[in-house]
Amino acid sequence: MKKPRAAAGSRSRHRKQSSSQEGREKRALSSSQAKPSGPDGLARRQEEVVLQASVSPYHLFRDTAEVTVLRKNLLSWYDLEKRDLPWRRQAEGEMDLDRRAYAVWVSEVMLQQTQVATVINYYTRWMQKWPTLQDLASASLEEVNQLWAGLGYYSRGRRLQEGARKVRGVKVNTGALRPWVSHNLEPSHPNQVIEELGGHMPRTAETLQQLLPGVGRYTAGAIASIAFGQAAGVVDGNVVRVLCRVRAIGADPSSTLVSQHLWSLSQQLVDPARPGDFNQAAMELGATVCTPQRPRCSQCPMQSLCRAHQRMEREQLLASQSLPSSGDVEECAPNTGQCQLCAPPTEPWDQTLGVANFPRKASRRPPREECSATCVLEQPRAVGGARILLVQRPNSGLLAGLWEFPSVTVEPSRQHQPKALLQELQSWVGPLPATRLQHLGQVVHTFSHIKLTYQVYGLTLEEQTPVTTSLPGVRWLTREEFHTAAVSTAMKKVFRVYEGQQPGTCKGSKRSQVSTLSRQKKLSPGQKVLDSFFQPYTSAGAP
């Protein structure tokens, strides 16, 4: 992305603002303990020198002419092939540096662990509602959660707002939702760092990472390069894949050694004249051409420089001559021992994968399994129309601050679920009439680290006096209000079971499986609903 040119009359004003901003950042950094400070620029350069000295040239770019060709080819391709995305248009057309950085920040946070197609609508609605940092800082957390609902990884939205408030200088109370206040500022000066930012975004990758909550090395580099033109490299999942293939890095990319090497490569390659465009081009290439499966090598602007492609052609030639695989060691030729950046000998070349042999897939721990009983409690005769009960989750942990149907963690066996769930309901609304609690089905929802099975129950208060409550964190909503409330995708699936609608599937990084008993036309004896709160449903085929 080419940086917009500032008007000539405004250049001196920008220089004064830049000088003032640098002073604010230095004061903020000297007084802030916002984060444990990572390696500074000198330490990182020393780290890169040591790393490169211990790595075979096979995995490096030692020829400056090769780097020049790579930059030229990649940027030329990007100028012709880049997708038209709303955050790119927003940043390209914005002259105000703070607003430009804010637009980039929002997009980068939303794109973490989430597909571009999903993000577009959320990003557009977000920027329409809160076009500036000041607008976001003035919003309530409830509003943020409501707009973020369905996008997943809800702490991202909360941290965005925390960062906006920090930049603007909003005075906020300390607490679980604002750890950068409670842990990082001196008690005698509770708003010192907040005020020193002066309403302006930090201008460098280092200060962005150190001063803003939830901003890591990648996000800081993306904002600094795209919004402020700093030659800061970035490494995300797409860049990892591109670099591992271009330099035939077959070792586990999640290991410390490989991660350090990839960051070193990204910093070496980033184009100082167009750093933002270069970083976006590398990510774009990984997302659209150098994809995990079935990469389109014939359309890749870096094919001539790609060691993975060279290895694939060599392996194909050997296979056609019925010769054994050569392995990277012939090209890599480490001085002593096994190269730490090559694939281990236990993982031979797979001819069917081609360049997709790189990068090596990191082993992942399976998510832990949990079970929860949840109940949709409805008052059909409530004043103003039927209403359902929602309660608010704690301000920290999974789905912090979102609204949900009353739920309780239970054992997978449904033997004691009704009793535990009834006690949970009564803790919110008081004594309930002795009516029938129905088991309706289940929703299996997989978060990044938890596979959570919701056993779904329904309770309708027919012909009863409407239940009211004045407890905080409790709401009675209409069905229409529920669909616009700050609730998770899992709760929407639970409600879908309650309504007896068709099951659906979560998109993006979350997967959902819904099963329902209530929709079947004819129930077998083992599938009949509960006869009472304390006589659980049992069946030989029960999950």
C-alpha cells in the first residue's frame, strides 16, 4: 500500500506532532510496566547475528540481489492481484495517522484466527459505529460484546476497547477486565501512562507492543509498517508458510529456534520503501496462492526463488528415474550433525504433497472435554410478551461478560443434571413452580482449547405468576432481543435446539454439532421427556 502524501502546508505541523509524540512515548515507556519488555532493537539484531551464524546458507538469503528480486516480484504481483478489502481502502484513503493506525489495528485484531470473508461484515459495522479511537473509548463493554457476538475469541474486542481508552486517556476503574491498570501503574499515579499518550497512537512497533494491551509482536509490526511506514517485519500463519517454503524450512515452525529464524528472515526481507505493502503482499500470497493445500505454484511470483519448489522438481526427477529421495541434507550440508531447520529424518519426503511438505505441521494437544447443563427458561405470559431468562458470565475467563442461559458444569452422565440445574435456576430467580423440565438435546461446541457439550433443557412457566428479579446480571428478554444481544454462537445454537429449528454448523475457527430430540415426529420410549425434575432420562443409547 502506497502511503498517502501529506499536504505541503501540513508537513511542519506533522513534524511538531511527531516530536511531541516521541516525547510522550519516551515518558510513557520510562514510567510504564505495561508489559515485560521484550528484546530491544539491539538485542534482537545481536540475536539474529548469532542465529544466522549457526544456520546453513541454504535456509538464508545471503545474496542482496536475490532479496531485491524477491521484493520487486512480490510487490509487482501484489499491485496487480491484491484483493479489494475494506480495511485496505480505509487505510489508503486516511490522512490522519491516528485514524489510519486505528483502522489497521481493528482489522488485524479481527483477522486473528478468523477468515477474511467472516471479518468483512464485522469490520464494516464496527467502523460505522466507532469510526475513531475516541468513539470506541466512549462505548460500553456491553456494546462492544454485542457487536462482536459471533466473531469468537471475545477477549479481542475487550482489549481493543481497553487500548482505545488508554490512548484517549479515559480514567477507568481497576479490575479484572483492565489488568494493565491494576498491575502496571504506580498506585500514587493511577492514570500517569494513560495521560502521557495524549490521544495519539504509539508510532513504532516497540512502543505499540509495550504500551497497548493485547498488542503482540505481529500486530505491532503490522500497524507500524502499514500505518506509519516503519520497516518492521511481520510473521503470521501465512508468512510462516511462505517463508518455510521459500527457504525449505522443514523443522517445527512453532519451535523457538525456527520462530526466531522466521522473524529474522521477515525483518531482512521487508522492503524499506514500501514496508506496509510488502507485509500485506506476503500475507496475501500465503492466503491466495501459497495455500496449505493445493498451492498454485505456477502463479507464484517467488517460484524461481523457492527452495521447496526446487526440491519438488528434484524429487519428481528422481522418482521418474526410480532413484531414492535425496533429502535436504545434500543441499543444506550442515557442518556438523543434523540441521535444526531441516525436517527430521523420521519425516521423509511425501511425493503426493509436493511443496506442501513445508512447513511441518505442529503437533497439537486435543482440547479438554467439559460438560454443561443449560436451561432456556421462558415466561410466555410475561407483561409485554413472552420472555426468556439470560444471565451474565463473569468478567474474566471464557466468554467473559457475555450473556447466556443459566448453566452449570456437570458430569457427562445426566443422572444428577436436573437437580443441579434447578438449583442454579433458583439461585437467579428464586423458588420455581413444580413443573416439568424437558431434556431437548445437546450442542457440542469446540473452542480453541475446550470441547464443551451443552445438555439442553427447557422450562416453560405456563399459567404461572410472572417471575421477576432485581439481581444484577439478570435479564428477561424477548426472542427478538435475544438475537441482537451479546451472546455467543454456542448459546444461539442452544436456543435453536429449544425452538426446534434445523441444526447448523459454526463457521471459522469454531465447530458446532447440534442434536435435538424434540423435533422427531414420534418419540421412542427411551426418548421421552423427563417426568419430573429428579427422575432423569435414561437410555441404553444415551450419549
